Amino acid sequence: MFRKVVIIITIIVYINVLLSCGIDEYYYLPQVPEISVQTNFNTYATVNLPKIPDDYYYATCYTIFYKIYVSNKQTQSSSPSEFNLISSSLYSDYNYLLQFTNPVNTSANTSTNTFKNRNFYELEFEGKDNITMLPKNGGNLSINFSTTTGFNPFASLNNSVENIHLLRSRKLTLAEPDDLYFQNTDELRSGAITTPIRNADVAAGRQGEDMIFTYVAMYIAAVGTNSNNFTTIYSKPTFINVFILPNKD
């Protein structure tokens, strides 16, 4: 009897030790399902943002990563089969990121460097933040581009009549033009001003070819904060679309 009591006490102490030591929490955020993204050529997309369950208390909102590509080809298609035609850089980036967007690939985890190392930046919204435009409670986001000259691409949430212009990242060291709108301009197309410092979110076009068009690729991911070390965490990203930028004038 005494031996049984000692064994029970030992087990209880062992469990308490394990609990007191603590087990590092695994931080994970659910990916936006591919089926939640619907596109219309390369001028329009809707993203049905799922509500992030309360179990993921460390989630804050969603975020969109983008990168601009200069091209001498015009296409209405947003199919990956056209990406190499548009830009070899676009083709390379898309194929590299497939390991992260693939829902069944558990070995490739998204980090702060996943997009940063490929010169992707986070999309911004004029006068709004991600918590408002990309809330963790979900919603229906529409992204509108157009081939109409002078059109200023915008987004709206839940069919709101308020159209919010899309902006390139304010974290760019130097951006030309400095209004940060997603419009096709001489400044974006000029390889002479696409450097690691100036227009760092733009991939230059093929050498020896006249660049006429610009496109932007976008990916969406849930974002949150690791409460142990306060680092930013991301879900696996989901590809949205490659949009063609309208001419500014």
C-alpha cells in the first residue's frame, strides 16, 4: 500500500514539474483557402476572408504582400502559364512561393523573410489600416483594377460604397512617383531608377526591350504576434492575382 502511495505521489509531482516547466506554444494561423479567391482576368478579384477563430487569440488581421513587374507584353490573362511571358522575375517568384502557398506542404513555414527576401512589400490602403480593411473577423474584399487610362485602383470591404485607393508601401526608401498609387508611369518602367534603394518593390524588365506595361502580383496571409518573443507570425500565404496597372495619363 505504501509503495502504491509513493508511486501516485511521484506521478503527481512529475506532472506538476512538467506543467511548471511549461511547453512552448506552437503558433499557427489558418491559411485563406484558394477557393476563397475569385478573379476576373487581371483587373478584378474578390477574397472571401474567413473569420479567424477565437482560438487563435494572437491573430491581429490579414495582410497583402505585393511586387510590381515591368513588361513589354500585354495580356488579359492571369494564368500562371502567362507569367514567364510577362516577366521572367514574376515567373521565378511565383514558382519559388509555390512551396509556401501549397496547403499540404507542412515543411515550408512563412516567416518575415519569406517575402522580404524576394523584394515583396506589404500593401497599404489610403486612410485605412489592415485591421479595418483586412479584419480578423473576416469579410468580402474586392480589389479593382482597370485598363482605363487615369483609373486609380481601389479596394472595398463588404460591398461598401467607400472605395479605398491602394498604395505601395510607405516603407520604401525612395518611391517614384511619390504618390504611391498603382498606376503605370514612366518612373515605374524606367530600369535606370529601379535599384535596391529606389523603387525596390519593382522588378526591372528584360534588357534591350522597350518596357510599356506594369503588373503587380499579390498574396494574402493572416498575421499575428508571438506572445512569447513578440515576433510577427504569418499563416501560409494564398495567391490572389496578377493585376495590370492602368496608365496614369
